[in-house]
Amino acid sequence: LPIVAIVGRPNVGKSTLFNRLVGKKLALVDDRPGVTRDRREGDAHLLGLDFRVIDTAGYEDEDPDTLPGRMRRQTEAAVAEADVALFLVDARAGVVPLDEEIARWLRSSDTPIVLAANKAEGRAAEQGILEALALGFGDPVQLSAEHGEGVGDLFEALLPYIDREVEEEEDVDLDNPYAPLKLAIVGRPNAGKSTLINRFLGQDRLITGPEAGITRDSIAIDWEWRDRDGEVRQVRLIDTAGMRKKAKVQDKLEKLSVADALRAVDFAEVVVLLLDATLGLEAQDLRIADRVLEEGRALIIALNKWDVAENPSSLFNGVRKALEDGLSQVKGVPLLAVSAATGKGLDTLIEAGFETRAAWSKRVPTGELNRWFERAVDANPPPAPGGKRIKLRYVTQIKSRPPSFVIFGTRVDQLPASYERYLVNSMRRELGFGAVPVRLTLRAPKN
Ligand code: GDP
């Protein structure tokens, strides 16, 4: 569901609006621990639109001295997670300095902001509405949460942000493990890509032959695979072979296969890099692996022609080591031994594909994420360049596919790359991302 965060200073009516939006479905409201302990979430229904609302209220009774800091953290966390932030001011009280301060926080956010002037019923609100206009977020939506006025206007203001999100999610079918797995098979000419696809399909649909770069055509093939429990799973195989036929000479082929690989990657969730075990790992393979991960796709490396590999275990270990020496990024990427000719390891390969996609699509619940974050930062606090400690405050997952996170803190521009790697590796290990690419952005909340 798309997420709307309601933000604003205490007493502007956030909770009243929240209750109006979520209505009788209050049973679904959950109180989450950690950074988000002061907020409520619920599923809202507004004139046919469904979305999730985050209410950042709850700090009303707290010590006023520390209020702005905590409020800011919360507001920014909620806003970072949201598709749109609903910034509420009180039209009758007018704009006060704390409203202006919140407006400054919101201005540095990438999330779209919809400004609403609440308690807008009657003449007493006119002056406040004008002041709200001066906050620089355009004309405020005039609202009375208590009396249910202005809901239609609110709907219209939110619609562009919410609607788009709904469409996108339906399109990619984010969490469904039974959605067709989009799997691209890439690798240098002669690695055995066509043989592998033929094996999967159980028919000689593509031409395979001993010469590199033989002409092929198909690029996407829908296939049904039966898993160990006998369940049929859909797989869309994306083959790069067809794009190679334009190349005439060998050196052109070598270049093309990287470009082909990347083209196929656009359509894929998981990319299988197929290597010829009799040849081992070459620089070009590492380049392809690197680019696949750069593109944010999940990667699996398969050593093909295992049936004719000499000294298999030392070969396997050699490739594993070469991968780790080559690129820290590919450390831990699943490495499998297969034979397209005999079928060995092919079910394991498809299983790995589904598992890897699940990790790549995963969303970590906020509480779990922040508990991991506290542990990781406690176990290994960030350094203090020039005697000033870098403070990392909280983390939020902004999307999946690939999993992407924002960490908020102070002086984060001075955080060494090695520390970022530490966090990413810890996250992979402890939150179950394995070797899928994890994106991390550091943000210092600006004024
Ligand atoms: P592509 O260019 O990556 O599509 O490679 P092909 O599928 O055309 O295979 C190149 C050559 O390797 C062909 O002669 C295949 O028969 C052979 N080959 C592919 N997979 C295997 C395998 O698992 N074992 C053996 N022994 N040969 C294979």
C-alpha cells in the first residue's frame, strides 16, 4: 500500500485526522517499538483510495526541551518512508515558529509534501490560511478533521501520489513468491547458455553448436518448472543469445556479450552468470558480475560443464577465491556447479533463483531493522574524526528490489567507506539479504 505520513507540531489535529481516515479499522493500528514507538499506523480508506497512514503524534506530553529533536527524527523517518507527507498546520492558531521549523525539515526531503490547514472552518481561520501559504508548499488544503470538511479536496491533493504507487505495485506484484521468476542467463559465448535453456525446456528450441556466437533468436521464454514438492512455478527465461547474431567477428562478439548481458539484465530479477568450468573465471566475467550488481540485480554464478571438469573441488574453490579476490561485491554470491549437458544441479539453480529473488524483494519490518541497527552500531561504533564522533541515528528501508536503505545521522559525510561496508555486510548477514546488492544512502538531516 502507498504510505501517507501525517506530520506537524502537537495539537494541530493529526490524531483527529488519523482517526477520521482510519475510522473503525483501528484494530489494525500497530504500535511499533524503537524509533517508531511514538507513532501509529493504520489502513485508511478515502473515497475509494486505500493507503497506509502513519501518524507521528504521541510526543505531546513529553519534556518540551527535548521535544523538537525527537519530533524531528520521527517526522523525518516517517516522511522518508512515505510516498507523500501531509503537513498539517492549525489555521486558527496561525503559523508559529515550530511550524516554520518543521517546514525547513520537510524542504530537504525528497518526499512530496501536501500542506493542509486544519480547523479551517469559519472566519477565525482566514488569517492562518494566508500564513500557511507563506510556508512555500503552495495553497494549503482547507480541512476540518473534526467536522469532516475538506476531505474531497484532501483526496484530490493526495491522489497523484497515491494512485501512481498503487499502479506500480500491481504491476510488479512485489511480494508474491509465485509471480513468474524473471531469470536472465548471461555469459561469454560458448559458456553453454543455449544448451542450458534447451535443457530446461526439454526440446531443441535453440540451436547449439561448438562455434562461438552461432545464430539464435529467442530472448524471452515462459517456462513452467516443477519444484521438489511437485508444485508448478512460472519462470520467464531471458536469453541473450539472440542479440548476438548481428556480430560477425570474434572480437566484436567479446564486446557484445557484456552489452547483451546488460540488456537482458533490464528485464531480469535474478541474473545467472554462466561460466565454462573448463576455462575458469576471466576478467570479462568479473566485469559482467560487477555490472549486474551495479544495476541492482541479484546474481548467481553457475559453473557449467561440470561433467567434464577435471579436479572439480579445487576448481570450485579456485573460482570461489578468484571471485572474492576480484570484487568484494561478489563475496557470498551463490556459486553452483551445474551441467547443462547432463542436467546436474539445474533444479538447485532454479531454487536458488527463487530464494534469491525473495531476499532481493524483501522488506524488513521497521522494528527488526532498527534493532539490527542498534546492535551493529553498538558492536562497532563509528569513528570520531577530529575528536568529533559521527552519530548514526536510525535507518529506514525506502524500497526493495534491490533493498535500499537510508541511514540518518550527523557528520555522515565523514563516514569512511569501510564503515559503510561493515554496515552492509552486517545487514546481509543478520537480516537475510545474503549476497543480493544492498543500497545504502547516508543523510544528514539539513536545515
Ligand atoms: P552459448 O554460446 O553460451 O549459448 O553456448 P552453447 O550452449 O552453444 O554451448 C557451447 C558448447 O558447449 C556446445 O558445444 C555445447 O554442447 C557445450 N556444452 C554446453 N553445456 C555443456 C555441459 O554442461 N557439458 C559439456 N560437456 N558441454 C556443454
